[in-house]
Amino acid sequence: QKEVEQDPGPLSVPEGAIVSLNCTYSNSAFQYFMWYRQYSRKGPELLMYTYSSGNKEDGRFTAQVDKSSKYISLFIRDSQPSDSATYLCAPGGDKLTFGTGTRLAVRP
Amino acid sequence: NAGVTQTPKFRILKIGQSMTLQCAQDMNHNYMYWYRQDPGMGLKLIYYSVGAGITDKGEVPNGYNVSRSTTEDFPLRLELAAPSQTSVYFCASSPPHREPYEQYFGPGTRLTVT
């Protein structure tokens, strides 16, 4: 079993849609749950993170962690074409374990 | 600050050739990392370093070597290039003792081995 599983997509949605991106993980020692965004041919950049179970909101983005089921989610409200990118979940601590990434396309 | 810089941006190597991928950061970060990213495979950690003079293997270290003589630089060496090393290589850094250890990535080096 992979340490982090993420549906690779691609996911295509119309502008304004609510997007749900998900990961599962197997290592209960993971302390932080990061979401990185990677535009085509660029390096990943940190979008947001959570430390414990529950929700964290930042503008149109909400990160959610359920440690009991080892499930990580990222929700994007009112999606925009500029959100078109690959989203990588990365649980861990001083070292991160990256999911394969979900490619998202938001159609105008 | 330039952040994390990587050179070269692109490189084509022949099988058996050697090269060094350069990585530098100007943020005074102690932690530095090398990843490779293959299509559909996510980022795999090759080597990492927690400070000058200290390096350790990651998940996929075979075929690579690193050194860390200064805080700023963390070069990755490929000694005998193989087609399996065709990939995009990312260097990252993060500040020490400052959770959640946010990693800042460079723009990547696209390497093709033929």
C-alpha cells in the first residue's frame, strides 16, 4: 500500500464550480497535512496546511483532515480558470510524502 | 531574495555521461532537499540535508550523490547517466525549527538521458 494515495484526475469543471480534491494516507505518524499547487512547468508552491483534524479556511480554499480515517481534502469554492493546476497533497513532518497530484482544469 | 535557484533549466545527456545539477538558496535555510518528478508518479525524495556537512538518503538515492559544503548550495551529482534518470528535478529548502517545515521549491531542471 502506498503511503499517500491521490486520484490523478484529470478533473475538468466549469468556472464557479465547487471542487473537491482528496487523498488518503497510511502513516499515522504524519503531523502536518500540506497542499501544494503546481502550475505547468513550474515548481510546487505551498497553498495551505493543517496541523490537526478539522477544517482550515483561507479565502476560497478549505483544507480538511480526518485523522481517524486518514483522509485529507481540499475544497475550492467559486473555482476560477486561474485555479487550473496540479494539486499535490503532502502529509509529513520535516520530510514530506507527496501524493501523485490531481490535475485540475477550470473551463471559462 | 532570489529564493531557490536551479541550473541548468534543461539538459540532454548521453547514457554514461555525468553532470551536476546546481541548487542554491539565499534564505539562510538549513534544510534542503532534492526530488525527482516523473509523470503520474508525484515527487520522490532523492537526498536531503539538515545543514552544511550533513546529508542523508531519501526514497530513491541510487545513481545520485550530493554534498553540502555551505548552507547556500546543495548540488546533485549524476555519475553514469541512465535513461531511467530522465525526469524533472526539483530542489527545495525549508527553515529549521519552524513548523510546519514549509518547503520552498526551485523552478526545476528538465533532464533527458538518451
